[in-house]
Amino acid sequence: ELKDLNSSMTTPEMAREMEELRKDCASYTEKLERIKSATNHVTPEEKERVCSQQKLYCKEWRRRKRMATELLEAILEGYPKSKKQFFEEVGIETDEDHNVTLPAAV
């Protein structure tokens, strides 16, 4: 019991800690109010620009993945080992290896 009492905070330390926590809480509350009071953080033009860029990048991703798949399939036609063995020998990592999927269209 003495060990617990010696390791616990003293009353002045506790008061300082509470004051710091109150200041943190006040600053977070103020920040939250500023965020809530802002009506529109993103302009419609900016949102449209970002969405169009995402569509473009997803389209490119699909196109490049399809091209790579077709190329690898052509190589594998004459390859004596399995697809998995070929990928290991060459050092190819696929989206599926890392559980990556294309984002849904916006």
C-alpha cells in the first residue's frame, strides 16, 4: 500500500495535470467549433477536379494491369513451370498478393 501511495501523484501535480487537460480540452473544443462552423471546406470545382483525376488514374491502372496481364500470359504460354513459380523467379508482386483492389467508380 505504501508503494502505491509513493508512486501516485501528489495533489499539486494532480492539479497541474488537470489544468493542462482542461486547456487541451478547451483548444480541441474550439477547433471542433471552427470545423463545424465552416460551411463548405471543398469547392465544387475542386471536388470535380479530384474526382476526374481519380477516374483517370483508375482507368490508367486498369489499362496497365490488362496490358501486363496479357504480356505475362503470352510469356507463360511457352514457360514450362507454373504462373506462381514464374512470378517468384522474376520477382513480380501482384495486386492480389497485397489484397489491393481498384476503388469503385465515383
